[in-house]
Amino acid sequence: MEEEEHKYLGVNRPAVFIFKCGYEEAYLGLWKSVLSKYKSTILAISRSVGVIGIKQSSNFTAVGTGWVLDKDRRIIITNRHVTSNFDYHYEQRRPAIDFNGEYESKEEPKLHFIKQVLYENKDNDFVFLQLLASDCGTKIPPAITLDERVPPIQAAVVTIGFPHKEALIPSVYDKKVKNS
């Protein structure tokens, strides 16, 4: 049974919805016991993860995920492909990040607009972005903690982000569409 459980965990990684005080556990299966050990860490880190998108008129269209790297200097990191169509000087289509991007939130987005690209790495698909000084009345959340150590083999690794329709996670997309 141990080997079957390991295969299941290695192949069927669930996508779960994070809320302010918890996350959806209904579909976790064998993952529930793994994630429960790290629940407080997952929830703490999730505050520093935001939805990156384009603000156009009254709409905010999500295009990816960003993580706070340096709160004081307002630096976030994301994938380069997320920002490939950004125009930082066109007021009608402004790139921004919303740190209140939890699933089914009833709150209006509190957008922090993106000022500029500080560094981009095309080969490894990442960019450092700087946010404008806050103009939405909310503070930038704390930075995520980075660890330079290589995790041990079979360590628990959790990825927090905002998926879009992908072949690997159709149930997440379908649920979002059905409930919106």
C-alpha cells in the first residue's frame, strides 16, 4: 500500500482553492494528511501570492501569478511569459497585481499597479517587477522566504498560484466557470 500511495501522490497532484482562513479539503484524498502538516505555513505564504492581470475600464483580467520578494522596495517575481504583452505606459490597459485573489472572493480587487520591469531572464522565464507606491489603500503583504538549500528527496513541496485552463487541471477551471 505504501508504494501505491506514493505513486498516487506523485501523479495526482490536486489543485485546491485557498480562502482567508483555510483551503478546500474535499478533493484532497491522500494529500489531506500531507498538507495538514503544513497548513499554517501554506496560509501564511498565500497572503504574499497575488493574481497578476490587466486593468481595463472596470474589468480586471487575470493572466498569471506573482509573489512578493521585497515588500519595502515593492518587488515581485513572476514568469516572463505572463508579462510579454504588458504596456506600462498605456493608461487604458494597466498591468497590476491583486493580493486578494482568493477563490470566490466577494471583495473588489485591491490593485497594486506595476511600474516597471527591473530584470528579466528570457532563458529561465522569470522577471522582477516593481510596483508603484500603493494607491489602493492596502499594504503590500510580507515577502516570501526563499531558501537556497536543495530540498531532500521526497520532501513535501507545495506550489501556490492561480491556474488557468490547463489539460492537467481541468476540474479547477470547470469549477471556476460553473460558479462564476
